[in-house]
Amino acid sequence: MNVIVDTSVWSLALRRNTIAEEIDTISVLRSLIVDRRTIMLGIIRQELLSGIRYTEQFMQLRNYLRAFSDLELTSEDYELAAEFFNICRKNGIQGSNTDFLICAVAHRRNYSILTTDKDFENFQSHIPVVLL
């Protein structure tokens, strides 16, 4: 099964300093990369590249991420993301548009999601998401 890797996991893997609890997550990411099972979304790429102060660091990360092509999204992905947002909001669960887009894309394509963001666990109570 292919896996959408959330910004939180990419950020962990790309940081210079990691703590012991994060090593397992980074190992999973490495295995997914080797097996060519990682899925990149343009919005995740944008989040990763946003806020980098130094042009050299930006270009280095941009060039690294270019090894991962973006999955092409459709109107149905965005519509389902809005539906998921509305379902969760009606049930008192908040999340970002990006998070719900990740959920919608994963659900429509039978992908799982690799994330360290606990919000996704809350979403699982109300929408069909599979976390790795």
C-alpha cells in the first residue's frame, strides 16, 4: 500500500537533531522511500519549503524533494476534503484544510497516512482514514 507522508514526518527526517522516539518514524520513512511507496502532495511540498530563511537551504531542500513527484489531484479530492472537514467540525473536531485534503486523497486511493500529528487520530472517529 502506498503512503502519504505528512509534513510532520518529513520535518522530523530533515532536521539535524532527532530524539530517540523519532528514530522509529524516520526508519519507517526510509523504508517507504526505498520501496518507492511514498506519495507526495504539492501542499506538503509547499509546507516543507515555506518559511526557510536562507536561499541556499531552500534550494537544497527543493532539489532534494524534486526526487518525489506530486500526485495529481482532482476536483473530487477537494470536494471530499470539504465533506470531511464538515463532518468533523459538526462533531467538534477541528483540523486544517491541508489535513483534510490528505485524508481525502488517501481515502479515495486506498492509501495510508504516515504522520506524527495527533489530530489524525481524532479524525478517525468520524471519517475513514488509515494511519500507518
